[in-house]
Amino acid sequence: MAKFPQITNWKSTPKTGADWRSSGWKSPQFNVWYWVAAMIGILILQYFIGSGRVIATIPYSEFQDLLRNGKVAEIGISDRFIQGTLKEPLPGGQTRFATTRVDPEFAQELQPYGVKFTGQVENTFFRDLLSWVLPVLLFFGIWAYLARRMAAQGGFGGGLMQIGKSKAKIYVESDTGVKFDDVAGVDEAKDELREVVDFLKNPQEYGRLGGRMPKGVLLVGPPGTGKTLLAKAVAGEAGVPFFSISGSEFVEMFVGVGAARVRDLFQQAREKAPAIIFIDELDALGRARGMGPYAGGHDEKEQTLNQLLVELDGFDSSTGLVLLAATNRPEILDPALLRAGRFDRQVLVDRPDKQGRIQILKVHAQKIKLAPDADAEKVAALTPGFTGADLANLVNEAALLATRRGADAVTMADFNNAIERIVAGLEKRNRLLNPKEREVVAYHEMGHAIIGMTLPGSDAVHKVSIIPRGVGALGYTIQRPTEDRFLMTREELENKMAVLLGGRAAELIVFGHFSTGAADDLAKVTDIARSMVTRYGMSERLGNVALEKDQRSFLSPNPLMNGPREHNYSDETATAIDDEVRAIVQRAMDRTLAILNDRRDVLERTARRLLEKETLDEAELKELVGPHALQPPTESELVLERNASRGTRPAAE
């Protein structure tokens, strides 16, 4: 007898989807709406079939004949229909009938003529159906529209559901509207970025020798130099999708949102590759981890930064995905972000030189109407240190000034006034000074001007004014550099200190006392002298050593704004530094006093004219100073310098 295998622990269990797939069968899938539609169809079919067999629909005239012949057993009357039962079945075998009512008076008129007639009922099914369906559809349509709007704006429900989505703005070539021709003054940076454009246009040709495109390009430079504009120009030249987002948009109050947005951003970019991802203000996202004594190791910013580092390691640059970022604080970025393989290339977008400023001014001047005397080269000479954003603001201010005075074109005078507004601030003609203060300010400003016009190598004095400007300036002296300078000698630094001390020295010579108007001048002079001693090695006493580091950054060019200085020297050295700084400042002050004492008559004459006119330009100053300008040092100045080198100081007059 055949034996069957014994089955133990047998249970009747339903198979899951995984069981069906593992056994080679597809898991059956059912939709409940199919069942509903089938049931409705069966019920409708059954209704029509059943009603056709049981109830016979007859004309109203036949109903009257049956009624007269006594064949109707009973009837039921409604507004439109009459239903009933017959005593004898009809030829079709039905004993129940239904007919449509007709107006009795009209039926009596038709009866003598032997006309077969019946009532007609208007079919209002679709009208009734639409009266129910349309309001429902309209309600759901409005609800869906409002829900989508709230979701797009981060409102109720939508903001919570979309919180992990990237907020990057997606542009195409036509949206950016910026080309390399629209970016002026940064030719070196444009040359570096042209490689990115060439790679995005033809990655196969670019990598035919085995080279690869840098994964990340970091644009570094002061604010307003055009880093964001350069990134848009790269997208406009390459004609690829451009994902633009700020570093601060990654971080939210919910933990893990920043990392989720980084993942979503790179996923969207991969789907649209070749593409460019641009992260503006990277320092908000990529700050060095563990900065500060109380910095934790698991905060939201660090999770976001870690995810960004992972994404930079994960994508292949050969796919046509390029990451651009911009920052003006590269010194605080995390070292892991700047290593090779992540941000491979750093492009410096610095303040433009004179030729760069000329190009930028020409680009912005195309939008306004210029007078014949408005020369871009002259304006560029008056704006050393201006960034592209500063120059754009300058052109706009000049156009507004010309419009305000009702001119037909923007003149050179408008540009000069705009420069003064930007550099010194707005005029405060309502800030009235008493006669004594006006006199002190006049001598103070002419002291600056005379020293600047006397010492060789100093910047030319462009204008002197005693009209208050800005927050605290009671007067101002504007010097115009003749060329861009990147190096300064010790003699040039000493001349600059003398010019800064000219106002304080003039007050001492004329009035015999000092005022608070030289506070800013003293701060700048002290900073120059300290830098000469601690950074430039220009002190014979301390030797050729650098005792302090430069604390300046792109964001804060002034070292006084970067917190306390760090030093690695003894207290004795600190005392020697203080003594040497004091001696350098004093020598500059003694030299300034000697120059102004020798030109006392020039100081008096120019100060009185300044009190009369309130403003003197370069031509008027040269006419007033006369041959005393740019004279070689006098004998008293030479004696002063020899005494200063021996450590002696003459008595002040």
C-alpha cells in the first residue's frame, strides 16, 4: 500500500503578498469600487427586467376602455401615474398595469374621435442629477484649490507635510537673464568659471584626457562684489537648470529638517542633471563644528552640515552636476568642507581695481542718460575700494540727484555729490553750529588739507567742507587717490599719519587746546602705528618680528570690529610695544606741528575762505595755497626729523 508523507502542525493560514511572490504567483489585487459598480449594474438590470415582466405599461386611452368594460379591479392614483390590477390578464399575461395620466377634460375631448392617446412625463433625471452633483464638485474644487495654495505657502497641513522639501528656487536659462557680458570688473573669476560652463555644455569632450570637473566651486569675496551674479551668469551661459538657495533656508526649528532638505535638493538636481546648485551665504550652513566653549556635537546645524558633506562625497561630477557656493567669511567654514574632493576650487571675487570700476560703471551707465562731462574714468578715480554694488548705488544716487534738480542728463557734479553722500553721509544743513565751533571745524579741516597738499606721495585733496554730514561729522576732507595702491612704505605710512593729525595740530597751533573732533583721527593713527610695530616689523627697537596676526576679514575690514587681539608675547614686550607706538605717533605729531607752523599764513588764509564759502574744491585750494604746496621739507622740518631720530623733542610753539 502506498504511503503518504506525514504532515504535522498543519494550519490553514492565508498567504501574504510575499508568499504569493515567492511561489511564483502574482498577488491578487482587488478594488472595492469594482464591486460597487458591478452591484449597481446588476440591480439596475434586475429592476428593468423584473418591471418589464410584471407591470404592463398601457396608453391612457386603453385604460379608459378597460375601465368602461369593467375589467379594472383596483387602481392607485398619483400626480402623474395610475397603477392598478386587472380582473383579467392582458394578452401578455400581465395582471398589473401602469399608465400616465392625462387631463380629464382633454381626455373627454379626444375620446369621441377614437384617438389613441397617453400622457408624456418630462424626463428630469439628468437635471436632478446635475443639481446634486455640480454643487458637490464645486465644493470639492474650491477645497482642493485652497488646500494646494496653503500647501504652497506652508500653511495649514501643507507646511507640515512639505517641511522636509527643499526650498530651492529653480531657474532656467531664460529666467536668470544674466550672461558673462553683464558681469564686469571680475575678469579673473569669469575665466575660472568658463571651465564650468564648457564642462556643462560638453562633458564628454572636456574629460577626453581623463580630467574631471571640480565637484564644488567656492566664490569668496567681500559683500557686494558680484558672487551671486557670477553664479547666475554661469547658469545663463550653460543653459541648464539653476537651483538657488540660501544657507539659512536649510535650518528650521524641527530637528532633522535641514538634512532632509539637503537630500531633497540633491535628488531634484540629479533628476534634472546637468544642473547647477548654488548655495548663497554658505557660512550660515557650513560654520566650523565645535566653535566656542559651549558648542554641542548634535545640534541641527551640524546634522545639516554632515548631510551636505555626505552628498558632496556621493555625487559624481561626470554626471553634469556642479555645486557653486558663495561666502564672505571663509575663515569660519568647517575644514572638512574645504578639503580636496568637496570644494576643490576657491575663486576670489575681490573689489575691482580702477579698470574694473570703469567697466562696471559703463555697464550701469547704460541705464541712465549721461552728460558729455560725465567720464567713467574720472568717477572710477574717485571711488577706490568701491564694490560693484557700491558703484551701482552710486550711479543710481547720481541719477536721482539729477532728477531732483530737474536736469536733462547726469553730470559729473552729480557723481561728485553722490560720492560725498555715500562716503560722508547726507548733508545736515539744519545742524547749526555756533560761530566758535564753525571756526574750530574750519581750521581743523584746513589742517588736514594743507598737510595732504604738502607731503609728497599723499593723495590729492579733492574737496574740503564744513557742512555737517552723516551722524557725527561736522566737516570733511576728501582725498582722491591718483592710482590703486597695494603696498605702502614706512614713509608713506608716516605721511598718512601726519595728514590724519593735521586737524588736531591746527587746533593746538591756533587755539592752544584740543577738541573732541579728532577722536576718529586718533583711532586711525594709533591703529597704523600699532600695525607698523606688531605686524610690519617697522620698529628698530623691537626688530623684524611679527607680534600679532591680522584680525580683519572680508565681512569686517576694520580689525577693531573683530574682538580682542590675540598675542603670544610677554608683558615686558607689551610695554615696549606701547612705548614704541606712543613714540611713533608723537614723532608724526611733532612733524605735523612743524609743517603747519611754517605755513601759518596759508592756514589762516584758507580757513577764513572756508568759513566764507563752506566748501572749497581742488582748484580753489591750489589757488589759495599757492607755491607752498608740495614744497620740499624746510630746514626746521629737517631739524625736527634729526631730533626725533635722537629721541629728543622740541618745545611746541
